[in-house]
Amino acid sequence: MTRGNQREISREKAKKKLDKLGKGSKSKEDDGLSLRNKQERDAEIMRLKQKKKQELAEAASK
């Protein structure tokens, strides 16, 4: 191969770029939460959204 270690250097550079942008890392919101806790949190958020949408629909129909 004539490229030598250029491919490895390129990969390292791309990884640093992604890390700098914050991509490829976990969001701070999810750190330390188990799968069950995440599911419960998301379910509660969805319940609130559904309740709000239902209230808006009822208000619009009156």
C-alpha cells in the first residue's frame, strides 16, 4: 500500500471533529438513567402531550 498510515490519521482526525461537535457522545439528559427510567420519563412526557392535545381539541369543538 502506498498510503501508509494516512487512513489511520484521517480516522483520528474525523473522530476528534465529531467529538468536538458533540456528536457521537451520549446526551447529558440520558446520563445515569436506566432503560426503565428512560421509558417511564418518555411515557410521562407523551401522556402530558396527549392530554394537552385533547384539551385543545375539546376547546376548539366548543
